[in-house]
Amino acid sequence: MERAARALCRLRGLPEDTGFNGLPMWHSTVSDAMDVLEAALSPEQLQEMIPDHPFPELHDPKQKHHDLP
């Protein structure tokens, strides 16, 4: 999850480790990374990769940008 979130930061030109809301910037892309992984992997693969899916510790569904009006 962290590698996927960091990759999204790099893709967006964001500094991965710069502080943002008290956490490294890559934490802010975890929900988007989760969306990508859910689309790319089967449920079994996702469960194997992220055992506490659908709500791993860093994933906050309320933080999803696309849920905003």
C-alpha cells in the first residue's frame, strides 16, 4: 500500500515525505491507491496483499477526493 501511495505522489509531482496534516504526504494518497488496487486485483489477491482490507490502518474512506460534490 505504501509503495502504491508513494508512486501516486511521484506521479502527481508531490514530495512523498513532506509533512501534510501531521503525516507524510504519501498518506494523503492511500485512498486513491486503494481504489487502484481494488480495480487491478481480485478480491483474493487484495486480501493476500492487504490482510485487513477493506479498511487497512491508513485507509480512511472519508478522505476520498472523488466523494466530494
